[in-house]
Amino acid sequence: MTNHARPGQLLIHFASNRDGLRPERMNKWMDVADKEASEWRVPLNETSYPKQIEEYWRRLKDGEDIPTIIESLETLK
């Protein structure tokens, strides 16, 4: 299984539970989130979120369709 998590993410998606291991996987990430000095805590200004949000609203205002905007913004890391 490929891990696409990276520091600074606001969400971790556990898409499948076919093997029944979701609780164990979630516990692992809860432990990571609970650490005080976790490398996963990234200041907002060190993420791409402000740029993505600004670009999303600008492009939506310019009439671009939402699926196209979202697909292209996912490449901004």
C-alpha cells in the first residue's frame, strides 16, 4: 500500500478497510498527531494552502469549472 501522507496535511483519508486493519492504521496516525514536537505540524506559511485557496477562488471567479481547478491545484505542493 502506498503512503501519500506528508507533513502539514490537514486530513488523512483511510479509503479502504478490506483487510480489517483500519483501526490499527488510524491508531498509528493518532499517535503521530499527539506528539508535541511532531514533524507533521507545519506552520501555515510553510504550506501551499494559502496559495491554493487564493488560486481556487480567483479561478472560480474567472468562470473555470471546479473539477478542473481542483485537479490542477492538487499538483501544488
